[in-house]
Amino acid sequence: MADLLRLGMIGLDTSHVEAFTDLLHNPQNPWHLPGARVVAAFPGGSADFAMSQSRVAGFTAKLRDQYQVEIMDSPEAVAAASDALLLEAVDGRAHLELFRRIAPTGKPVFIDKPFAVSTADAGAMLALAQQHRVPLMTCSALRYAAALTAVLAKTPQAEIIGADFYGPLNLEPTQPGFFWYGIHTAEMLFATLGKGCETVTVTTAADHDLAVGRWRDGRLGTLRGNRQGNHTFGGLVHRREGSWFVDVPSQPKPYYASLMEQLLRFFASRESPVDPAESLEIVRFLEAANESRATGHPVAL
């Protein structure tokens, strides 16, 4: 244990909790990643969020009983027992207050999706990270889906002229509009096109939403959210020479395993592979998409 990276988890109300822990603890997992263990966790939970309340007890018991994780009574206690932290709370509204409680330790923190459900909260967390010199990373696991990273490895970003991505867009009242599942598709879009979106326009219908972003260099990127259909993720990356299909389900490697590989590198280097300015822009993109969804008009980021 002395040679292992000690990880703490805060917020045990999402399936990501079990997915990450099993990757680290279970040698029988085909995507097992050695070198780190979850040693401490704080259950958390949001009283007004049914998905949180219905799952926190089960995931807490599983971490304690199956993976021998010590359950603690505060985020501060988890931070004190850990080398790095995974803020997993499913409720993006809770992230600012939880991060405020652990930021003074200066330990590296990953904040799972959605980073925040407002640019005000996102900006406040980035300011806290700067104040306390906290290495901070946030993203959706879909940013590192094997099908997407394979396509992007073939094509320099400068040669990409546009992109269209799709995925499920179930609605959750406590995580407004695009923030709940739109974050996954937005991460794929921004991983492909980078920063620089200026406006977004949304067309909405009962079962689908289509967001069209215009980048400052004239490129267009689209995000199609489906509440009906096969609920898979994918897209097209357009180059001057042709288009690449990103077929996320075609690859056997789970995107959680790909993300955990990135997280272990991040915790070791203390340098996030995702630009914090891009993470902030993604939050604003989703916020602006919600504004456009309500009015039907283009909204500037």
C-alpha cells in the first residue's frame, strides 16, 4: 500500500463510483489499472434529487463491503486520508460547495460531469483552484472514448473543418436541459474543435434537440440530443479530404477505463490534459444552449 496512490471519493451517488473503483481494485477486470486504490470516501447525496437519494446507500455499501473502502463523515476527512481526490457527486449543483471544502488541501482533484450547471459556479471553482494552487481536471469520460481518440489521432485539429455528434439527451430538472446528458456530446465536440465557439442556436422538439455552434473561425459544430432511438453516442469529424465516422459502441474498451488512465497521469504530473478555459467554455456553451432552447434564438457565449 505504501507504493500505491491513495485516492479519495466524494459523492457516492453515481455508477461512476463503482466503475472507477473496480478498474483500480479488481485484477480480474480486463481493463484493470494497477498503481492506485480508493482508500476513503464520503457518501454525500442531494435530498431533492431522486437519482442521488435512490443510489447513495447502495454504492456506499458496495465500496465499504466489496472494495474495503473506509467510509468517512466529511469531505475534509477524505481529503486528509488521500493523495488525490475524485469528486463524483452526481449533482453538479453540489460541486462548488464540496470543492470549497477540499480545495485548501492543495491536492489534485478530478470533478466528474457536469462540472457545474452555471458559469458562475464553474468560474468560482476555477478561482478557488488558482487561489489554493489545486491541480484541477474536469471532463466527461466520452472525451476519451476509444473511437474518438483513434479518429483524432489521425487528423490534426487544424485540418478539421467541422464536426457533428449525437447522443442521448434525457432531461433531469435539477440539472437543466443540456447539462445532464448533453455534457457528454459537448465534450466530444470540443475535444474535436477546441475552444472558440461564439454562438449557439438550438432547435427543439418533443424527442430531439439540435444545437448548432458557430466557431470564430467559421467552422460549425452540431450536437444532436435524442430522447428517442438507440441512445448511443457517435458522430462525424469532417476534414478537407473527407469525413471520419466516430462509432463509440464499436470499440470494446470502456471510456471509463480510458478516462482513468488519463486521471492517473494527471494525478502523477499535476497537469490537466484538458485546458480549464475549455472546460469553462463548455459550461457556457451548455448554458447558452439552454437559453436558446427556451427562445429559439441564437445566443452568444
